[in-house]
Amino acid sequence: MVLVAFGCASLAAPSVHADETRLPFELEWQAPAECPTRDLVLEKVRRLVDVREGPHEARIEAHASIRRRAASFELAITVREGGVEDARVLRSPTCGVLADAAAIMLATALDESRRSAAGVEATRPTDTPRPAEVVVPPRRERAPSAPGRAAPAARTTPGGLHDAFLGAGAVFDFGTLPRPASGLEVSASVEIGVLRTGITAAIHRGQRQTFASFGQAGADFGLQTAGVFGCWIAGHGRFRFGPCGATDLTHMRAEGFGIRRPGVSRALFPTLRVGLLSETRVGSRFSVFARADASFALGAPSVVITTTASRFAVHDVDLPALRLTVGASLDVL
């Protein structure tokens, strides 16, 4: 599904009373409270087309609904006239633009009906404002002649799913390893209403740490994480933000060096994260984001150096550690 913006259509024209221009169609209109009403859409249609000019081929039935979709609005509109159906799905950052687009579609259908009734080839009126871009090209389908076969239904988004995202970015960890660690994070998520949930994985660059108390002895460290997350998304338009929580499975590896018998140790432990997400849409499908989390490792091990006489702890995971991610995401739905 593509996010588009419609060019501003000038709908100004001399006003006509509703009694003088009874529209020959039925409109079922559903929209959020902040969007234009059904009466306002009908008034826009009256301004676009003079319905008193001639007869109409058949009565027109129209169903239109506007729903909020993440950082934008989505219009699903179906216009039926006899055996002909025209279904479209449009998106825009503002629902007022979608209401204008719906009025244009209805006015065009009325004009084509009038031309068909007069025996003239149906064409778009040249003086009718039209959208700068349409998400789904017009598709006019004749009802099948075979009995018992229904006309194709308008396309809808399955299961109430609003958006699906693939993301990637740079991740920085402060406190899990002896020194700050950078790496790469990838994610996949879906958004339903104000809730976004998904999976994420990150791999950090290895680092070598020498411990001064033991001369040239030290360890090489590696860090990888994978888990699930959820965010509550607020905000309007291009800018969005919200709190997030995550549960990760963290893998830490330490390989000693500079000692008589160096070994490799691995630890696998859960980590809980809480933080904030900030996101800005920079195109029809792309967004950039930043997320900061406080990480709480559960049962994280201590890194120790063992001598013949005793054991010395040289590193413990900070509680909490800090994790920062900066990247971009692609809306793939």
C-alpha cells in the first residue's frame, strides 16, 4: 500500500441549495470525528457537477470509509452503477484531502452516468479537478453474465493489520561489556492500531580488554542478542513516539589470553529492556527512528581470572546498562 498526497483541488464554485440538486445516488460514509462529514462531501459533489443538466443511466450506490493508518489516513471507496464497480484505496497524511478525492470520484461517476444516458462516450470531465496521483488505478469490472457469480469484492487489508516494517540500524551498548560496544541491529514488526510488536536481533563488534592488575592478561569479548519487543505509538502526521519494552536472550563470549591456560567461556542469560522510541516519516514508505533503552540483565555472569591461589572478578555487567539504536525502517505492507 502506497502513501500519496493529493494536489489541492479547488472546489470553490457558486453554492447551490440541496433542494435544487438532489443527487441521484446513495452514499454510505464512515469517517473519524476529525474528518469531513457526509453532508460536506455531498456539497462538494454538487459544486463539482451540475446534476440538473441531464438524465442519468442508473442510480449510483457508493460506500466510502476513512480509517487511521499509523501516520496517515486511508480511504476505501467503492462506486457501483448497474453492473459496473469501481473500487479504490487511497492514502494521505490528512483526511480532508481524502474527502476531496471521494467527492471527485463521485462527481466523475455522475458525469459518466449522464453522458451514457445521453448516448455519448463516457469520459472524465476536463474541468473536474483530479488527484495528482492514485494509489490503485481505476478498475471497472462488468458483472459476470453467468448466473450465481458475484462481482469481485473491494480489496481490504486482512485481519485489521495496518502496517508491517523491516528495520536496520546502528546499535550502541554501554555497560554490558567492559567498554562501549557498537554493532548492527535488524528488526521486523507489525502495527495494529497504536500497538507495534516484532522481533529484533543485534550483533556487536568484538573487543579486547587487558586488565592492568594482571600485566598482559585479559580477554576477548563478543556480544549478540535476539528477542521480542512491543511499543505503544502516539503522535500524528510525520512525527511519532512512544514507550517500548523488550525481552532479549543475550549471548556473551569471553576468551582469555596472556595466562598459562586460557579458556573460552560462554554465557546465555535473559535481559529486560524499557525505553522510548521516536520516529519520523521521511517518505511514502521510509522512516528514521531512534530508541533509547535501559537494560537489566538477569543472572549475568562475572568475568573472572583464575590463578593457582584464587579467582579475581574483573568485570560485571552494569545494572542497568544503556542501549541506543539509530536507524531506518521500510513500510512493506
